[in-house]
Amino acid sequence: MSRVVAVTGTRAGRPRDPRAHAAILAAVRDLLTTVGYERLTIEAVAAQAHVGKQTVYRWWPAKSALVAEAALAGYLAMPRTDSDPTGDLVADVRAWIVDAYGRLADPATVALIRGLAAAAADRDSDADLLYAQITRPSRDQLVTRLAAGVTHGQVDPATDLGVVADTLAGAVLYRVLARRPPPTADDVENLVTLVTAGVGRRTPGGAAHAGDTGR
Amino acid sequence: MSRVVAVTGTRAGRPRDPRAHAAILAAVRDLLTTVGYERLTIEAVAAQAHVGKQTVYRWWPAKSALVAEAALAGYLAMPRTDSDPTGDLVADVRAWIVDAYGRLADPATVALIRGLAAAAADRDSDADLLYAQITRPSRDQLVTRLAAGVTHGQVDPATDLGVVADTLAGAVLYRVLARRPPPTADDVENLVTLVTAGVGRRTPGGAAHAGDTGR
Amino acid sequence: MSRVVAVTGTRAGRPRDPRAHAAILAAVRDLLTTVGYERLTIEAVAAQAHVGKQTVYRWWPAKSALVAEAALAGYLAMPRTDSDPTGDLVADVRAWIVDAYGRLADPATVALIRGLAAAAADRDSDADLLYAQITRPSRDQLVTRLAAGVTHGQVDPATDLGVVADTLAGAVLYRVLARRPPPTADDVENLVTLVTAGVGRRTPGGAAHAGDTGR
Amino acid sequence: MSRVVAVTGTRAGRPRDPRAHAAILAAVRDLLTTVGYERLTIEAVAAQAHVGKQTVYRWWPAKSALVAEAALAGYLAMPRTDSDPTGDLVADVRAWIVDAYGRLADPATVALIRGLAAAAADRDSDADLLYAQITRPSRDQLVTRLAAGVTHGQVDPATDLGVVADTLAGAVLYRVLARRPPPTADDVENLVTLVTAGVGRRTPGGAAHAGDTGR
DNA sequence: GCATAAACGAGACGGTACGTCCCGTCTTTGA
DNA sequence: TCAAAGACGGGACGTACCGTCTCGTTTATGC
């Protein structure tokens, strides 16, 4: 019957069980890989995690949020962190592209990305947050490499590196969603060429390059 | 998506009612716009179209097929057909990009694209078909313009135009799915620069970029 | 798409399946007997009847309604119809009481009566209807016998037979609900005496009998 | 219903809070009146009493026990204790009946009785205990009055007063559960007649009624 | 014409999952 | 040790849709 509220910040009541939390996210990842986003049900998640449905609903408002957190909680294969920029722009861009497509060899990663795409379609509020989270680490890595290119004089300083990174990330995502076959070595090389040429130093005052003069 | 009718003679029985067919597709488009793919139900489609559920199931096997046909049956805003290549590569690419983003001003178009993305995530079988249908008209138009660029000597003949078109389409699709704000004039210009520079004539025999020559 | 309404009274759509209807009521009776009203769940009813939950909810608004119909649909053991009034008031009343208590030997009957009591507690609207249905056949039979008693001059014509019948029915119901042990022969005899004496011919103008004079 | 406390010395630890105890019972009575037994939940009781659920479960094993104690802890309107037998059998019986029905004017009393009936239906173990507790004070009072009638020669000494009292109590309970409208003055009078006549002095050695005497 | 056949609106069917409520238990902080 | 708070695994609730299955009705072909 005491109505005194604790002064300290720790709330009364049983604290959240981290094991349940982790089991739920693991179940989401498994089910996403096996049955896909549309056929993933919260009922199945709870069952597989040996958890009451209410425990899921207590912490996540919707299936999309669940998938989002599962993806962001370290279950999404991340870019290799050990490949630092070499200073060779072409090699660096090629390495990034190869790495990005390479990670798509893991079915769980592909399933998570597709799930996130579907989740984003369901969550107006933070769709761009979700996409940012998916692509940011990769994107930042690419931006770093391009910035090194600027330093080495291989990349035009006027280039908006963000636009380049987003475009490349979009191209990769597109292949995943459209379920295109993995790119061939030629495809990769063409993409490398497009990007490296596209960001190369340009004559001041003109948006186009030497080809313009051939007109 | 609808059942193929035998070429040899018309079968007996009441023929398919085209009014019901159209009403269903219209209901799909409306519901996609208002509630989105995930919350679109066949029950609601049938109710809104004043049609029995069986009439829907008779002609479409799944929700994704319904959405696909709704998108392909003229409900998806198509690229303007009246803008022929001018021969000015920069202007042509810019026109294409502006046109592509411009069509996204229609909420119904955006809803259909998102719906198709979700449907494709659910249907391995025809994901690339769906994406091809969404992006092909646009994509072909861009390829045509780039090919004109080749003719005019503005585009390197070695360029794989398909890769360029896919990359640009992916970048646009990415912005739609991620619900990014509409691109600014600067964004567009940066994208134009990236692409036009990327496809420009290069020194033969090398993947090296324009910057190489300027050094 | 035709909007013409049929002239006939038969509604469109698939008609109600009487087999599902019967299976549900049978399941209710079984479960009522085995687990009792409180632990009877609609989920279990549907499962046992091999029926979808919605089919139950489509026709019955609540568990209480379900139990009510199960009881009234012939699943409640009824009074023997072959025992006509003999004209001997004491024998007739005794026969009625013995019969009433005898029917309580069937566990299903007892379970149904208890379930109806609980259901009536849940259904303000028609609790007295429910009780009337439970007790009416018995009650009417008793009223018939007492009426014969009036004809034979054994029962005071001023007696409100309904009050008598309700009182006796209430006494029986009370024993069921209170789970009293079955009445002994003496109990029955005492009850017979109470009633037969209570309805006996009285001197006109007075509510009480000879005992009054002792005052 | 609450746990028995050892007589030998007070145990260590915080003593039971009587305010919580009382608040719980009050909440039970309120909820029983407002929502009824079926929709009364322990969760709601705890919330309304500003008490933790565990505090309820610590002292009461089940909803029925809670309702039982609420009824017995002075929340059930009791018979008036100031009306002693006058020696006038008819007046005494009439007073008892009027008093019994009069107490049913209080909605909380009616709700408690209905709740107890439902609880008893759910708990084989103490159904008769519950009923005894509800009806005993009333019942005993009636037996006392009838016993006075025996003394005054108005009641046949062979009468089993318990059977009479139970029958009358059952009749009253029946009206409550069946939600019959309050009895009219005529109904009361008829019931008084039935009982007073039924228990009146009879000719020795026969179960026959007053009418037998040919009067 | 008149049978046959298919499509139609309607809606009941056996099911699955939804998101919520409550069960009875457990685990924390605080008195 | 009791109490308030509140998370936990679990079960049932009543609802929404799924995809299927009758119904009566409508609209065509073909005998």
C-alpha cells in the first residue's frame, strides 16, 4: 500500500530478461532466413524463442521493428574492416564492390536485407533510418576510400561523395531485391570503370570531360 | 496474369466480366495507395470492388500477382514518350533523371512501386520479371539516349550501357524505398556529372580514368 | 457485378451447415460434463467439434448463450412423461419429487444445470428465460398434478399453484447448486408432507388452519 | 479464507498490512457489483486496491475464495437481528420472508450472492460451505421462529424444520439467480400460506393434510 | 427454345495469426 | 518478511483474413 516513489533511477519490478531478448532476435533471424519476411509470424518467433507472445509485443510494436532490430543487432554481415584504402582508387573501388557483393553470398544476409526492404515499406516513419543502417557502414567505407582519392588527386574535389556512395549502394541493393544473378567479373569491371571515370578530375568550369571537345 | 483463353473457339458459359476485372485492379491501386502492400487484403479488394472473393481468386493466384497486374495494367505512371534524345548527352541524362523523379510525385505510383518491391520480396519466381517491368521502359529510354551518345562520340563505345542504366535505376529505386526526400537540383546535377563523366571517352586499352591524363 | 436482389426469401451465400451446428452443441455438452462451465473454453469447443472458432462466434455471442442452447436443445434430461396424475395427491407429489431428484443422478444433467446457473449469472437479459426453460417442463407437470388435486377436493382452490411449483423447483435447484448429498427417504417424506399440508383445503377467509385457534 | 497465523508468538518480518487486506475485499465487492463474477479478474482487483498481484495471491488461492471472503467479511447484508419471534407464526414467517427479499434490494448483496453461486459452481470442495454461510444466519433465524411455533402449538412437532428452512431459502435464492422481479404482496402471502399451512399440526400418525379432516 | 456451362455476388466453412487480456510465478527495489 | 512493481511463459480471447466450398442467379454457347 506504500505509494512512495523511489528516488533512484532504478525502476521497481522485475528487470527485463536479456536472454529472452536475445532469443527473440535469434529466432527472427532464423525464421527470416527460412521462411522470409511475409511468412514470418510473431507467433512462430515466440514459439521458437520459447517466450510468451506478450514478451515480444511488450518490446516491439510490430513485425517490422522486430526485423529491423534483428538486422541491426549484429546479425547483418558487415563489411570487412581490415581492408584499408591503398591509395589506388581503381583497386579500392573494385575491392569495395567485390566485398559488397561477396557478403551477399550469405543467405541470411540476403534474407535480412529483403526483410528490411519489406519492413521499410511498412514503416513510413523510419524507412530511411533502416536503409541508412543497412548501407551506412558500407557506405562510409566507400566514402573514406573516395576521400583518399581526393587526397591523392585522383578524385575531383568538387565531387559529392555522398551521391556516389548512395548510387553504388542503390545499385547493389537493386540487384538483391530484383534477385539478379551475381555480377560477373565483367560487370564488376564495368561498374568500377563507371565510377572511377565518373569521379575523376574534370576541367574546371565544365561538367563534362575531354569527350566534350570531340563534338 | 489472367488465365489464357484457348485460341480455338470460345468456350461455353458466361464470359468474364471486364467491369469486375477493372474494378478489382482499381481497388488494388486505391488500397495500395491508402494502406500499403502489407495491409492490403484480398477481402478488402473484393469488398471495395463489389465483387465476390471467388472472382478474385479465379483470376489471380496471390496478392503479389494482383499487385503486379495492377502495376502493369496502365496504373503505373510511365516515362514521357515525347522526349526524344537531343544529342546533348548531359541534357539527355538530366532530362531522364528529372523525368524519373518527377513521376514519383504521384503517390499512387510510389505506392505501386513499393508494393511491387514487397511482392517481389515474397515471390522468388517473378521478382526479376517484376523489376524488369517496372524499370524496363525507363531503362530502355536511357539506353537509347546513351546509345545516341555513342553515335555522337560523347560516350565511350566500350561502355556497357546496361550496367549504367541499371545503376541509375537502382539509385532511383533506392530513394523511393528508403523514402528519401526528393533530390535537390544539386543532387541531380551531381548525379548527371557522375554518369556523364563515367561514360565519357577514355584512352584506349585502359580502365584508367580521366584523372590519369590530367596528372 | 449484378446488383439484382433475389425476390425470394432465401438469402444468398452458402447456407448454414447443420452438422457443424450439432457438433458444436455436442462438444459443449461433453465439455460441460468433463471440465465444468468455468473451464469450458470456446477454443476447446471448436477444436472438439472440428470447427473453426469463427463458426462458433458467428452464431453465438458468448459462452453463456452456447451453454444455454446446448441445454435447451434436448441435451437436458427431461421429466418422465409417462407418469400421469393418479388422483392421489400425496403419491403424485412424492412421485414428482422422486423423479426430479432421480434425474440428477445423471452427471451430464447436473453439469448442465450448474452451467446454466453460471450462464444465467452472466446474462442479465434472459436469465429468467433460462431458468424457466430448465424448470418449466418439470414445473408444468407438477402444476398439472396439483390441479388434479383441486379437482378431487384435496387442494384448496385458492392456492397459487405457481408459487408452490416455483418453491419446490427452487428447493431442488438449491440442492444441486449447493451440492448437497442426495435427499434421504425421510427428507423426501418431509418435503411431501410440507407441500401437501401446505396446499390443503383451508377454512374460507383465513390464511391459516386449525393451529390458529390455539393462539 | 486467509492463511492461518501461528498462535505461538509473532513471526519475524513485516507484518501483514490490514489496509491492503481490506482494500482488496472492498475492490472485490465493487467489481462484483459492477462487472459480475465472470468478468471479475484478480488483475483488476489488485489494480483497484492499489496492491501488487502477489499480495492477493499470497492470501487467497483463487477468485472463488476471494469472493467467498468478501461475502463473509461483513459485505453481505445480514438479516435484521432485532426482530425476535413474536409468537404469531404467520406474522413471524411473513416477517422473515419480507426481510429476506428486502435485503435483495441492495445491488451489492445481489451481486455477492450471484458471485457466490458462480464460485460454488466452480468449486466442488466448498460449495456447501459457501451456501451454508450465505443462508445459515437467515436459515437459523427462521428455524428459531418455527421452533417457537412448536412451543406455541402452532407447528406440528414432527416437522423437520431444517427441510422447511432449506426449501424457503431455496425459493428465495431461486428468485435471485433467475432474476425474477421482486415478489408482489400476493406472492408473499401465498408463500406464507403455503409454509404456515404446511407445518401446521396434523392428526397423529398420518402424513395426510388438513383437508383430510373433512373440514 | 432449352439444356449445358461458366462466371458472378454472397457468404459459411475449417483454419491460422493477430494483438490483447489475464493467469499464476518470479525477481527486483524499498519499507 | 511483506509489499508494490512489473517482466516472465503460457493460454484463451474475440477478430480479421486466408483460400475453399456451396448457394441462387446471370449470361453466354450449342443442340
